[in-house]
Amino acid sequence: MPKRKVFYSFHYKNDVFRVQQIRNMGVIEGNSPVTPNQWETIKQTGKKAVEKWISENLKNKSCVVVLIGSETSKREWVLHEIEQAWNSGKPVLGIYIHNLKCPISGKSTKGSNPFDLFTMKDSNDKLSKYVKCYNPKTYDAYNDIKTNIDSWIEEAIKSR
């Protein structure tokens, strides 16, 4: 299986340590993390600049992986990334990451499915009907993700 390039979408403040665990697995190639200072600089230049940054970073990615924590579905830019990716024809999938241990806060609560917030124009179906979300094993979320993330990405690519 080829090592895919993916775009990770997530709530930085709450989940950066959980996301870093996934990046460090080395199974797939993800977008480079932005530091909090870089993100604040981008945001300060305005909404259009953030949208441009997202567009540039989605280019040449095989798939968008939404890493779902307790508040991910409430984040404006995560929702923008989902919408932009889906509307441009990119495969999208979700992975619940609340059971990965954060060194600061431990495990978290399961967040709501962000794909439930989108309705398809042609059918009135929720996007969640078309985008699969994976909920790794409670007792071994890390190894479950590490073992399966590449096949989950391939499945999303084939189904799109």
C-alpha cells in the first residue's frame, strides 16, 4: 500500500498531544503541524488568509482525516476544512481520538460527529451517511489506530 499524504483536521488546543501521537506513528504522511504562534499569525491576517492557507494545505493530499475530540465539531475551521474537502471531491474520514491519553488531561469524552452538521443538497441526507467515522478500541486506541489507519484511508479513497 502506498504511504498516503493526508490533511489532518482537528481542534488544536484540546487535541494537539493526541494528534501528535498519530503523527508519530509514521504510518502515513500528514500535513506539517502549525505552531500556535504561526496559527495566530495566519488568523490575524483575516478570514480570507485562513481560507487560502487551508486551500494550499489541502492540495496534493490523498485524503482528509478529521481527528474527532470532545469539541472538534464546534470548531469553525474544522467545519470549513470538511466542507472544502468534500466539495472539492477529496475523500474524508473521521477517527475518534478521545481514548488516546493526553499527558496533560488524560483521556477525554467522545465528541459529536461533525459530519452530522452537513446536509447534502441533492438528497437532504447527512454527510455522516457518506463519511465513515472510526471509534478505536477503548482499551487500546493507540494500537488500533496504528494498525488500521492506512486501511481506513484506503477505504475512504475507494468509496469516494
